[in-house]
Amino acid sequence: MNADEALLTYVLRVADNALITGQRMIERVAGEAELEEELANANFALDYIGQARMLYTYAGELEGEGRSEDDFAYLRDTQEFRNFLLAEQPNGHFGDAIVRQFLFESFYLLQLEALADSRDKRLAEIAARAEKEIRYHLRHAAQWLVRLGDGTDESHARVARSLAEQWRYTGEFFAGDEVDSILQSEFRGPDLDALREQWLANVTEVLEEATLAVPGETFMATGGRQGLHTEHLGFLIAEMQHLQRAYPGASW
């Protein structure tokens, strides 16, 4: 794999994480317990979709085959997506969704901070813009996690179970491969070992405030970045792509 191919693959991975996370957040609109939370969640989802659009547009330019952001989002099959397994997990109850967002955004913010210093100017610009949005998202998720963890006995128990169930998907954040190695060496991409150390420190600090324990050693599920997904992504993709599949080439 050469440097150009690695850059394209990496950009698509980041874009897919943003798109799938945004889609999951959209599913929560009109289902929250508070109007204020619904409005916040809708805006967060739009932030993610906006990030995905910028990244897909750049991916199309890198690929040079005329594919647009819509082509990447709506005309790829499930196994062509390269998002983390955590991003595609169902929303479940409110605590499930908050834990998923907190764990992912704790990593995503560090990733964006590193990419903002990339030698690839375009990727650095996109990362710097997205970083500002995700910093606020993470603060919101962390505050909710503390409220739930340090709340009632029931909220604590539920969010503790959510954490234990979803922790096994976090190892994939740091399971580097050839793409990550090339991006780091050729484009000054993230050092995953350094990110892992900082991520664990940041996560641990919030979990302690939430009176939650860091889960112990467990099996880590991987495969999302290679197109090997859980059954949940297929249903998400089918719903997201329904209009385009039913009416190919339709436009407003």
C-alpha cells in the first residue's frame, strides 16, 4: 500500500465513524426525556453529518474517480464501511447511548487533535474544525455520565452495565495496522500508543467522578475497520439508504 492509498483509506475510516455515529444520534431525536436534550442531540447529529460530508468530499478528490459524498454514503454496501464497531451499536436506553458517545468521543477528540497537526493540509483543516465541535460534545456526554453514575442506585447500576457491555469495543481504537503506520510516518498522523495512554487517563478521571470502575481485562472485538461488522450495521445501512435504493438517482 502506498501513501496515497493509505491516506484515502484513513479519510474514509474517519468519515464512516462520523456518518454512522451521526445516524445513530438521529435515531434518538424525538425519543429523549427532555426537550432540551432532544435539541442538543439533533445538533450533535448534524455536526457529525457535516464532518462526514467534508471527509467524503475529500475522499472523492483523493480517489479521483468522480464519486461524491452521496456515493460514499448511499451507494456502498455494509462490508465497504470501515467504522468502529462501537459506533454501530444500538442506542438502547439513555445510559447505553451516553456511554457509547463518551467512550468514542474521548478517543475521537484525541484523534482530531493529532490530525490537526497532520502534514496533509486538507485533513488538518477538517480535523481542526471538527475538534471544536467534538470538544463540546464530549463535555456534554461526560456530564451526563457523571449524573447517571453518581445518581440513583438504578441509574448507577444501569450505566455500569452499559460500560461493562461496551468496553469490549474500545480496543479497536488502538489496533493499528499498515494504514495507521503509513499515516503516522508519511503524514504525521496519530501515535496510537500515546493516544491509548491519554485516553485511558481521561476516561478514568471521569469514571472516578461518576463513581464507576474501569472494567477489567476483557476480550476486545475488532474488525470494523476491515469491513467485518456486527449485524446491527446492516439494519442501519438499510434504513439510511432506503430512499436512494428505492429511487436511484433521485434529487430534490
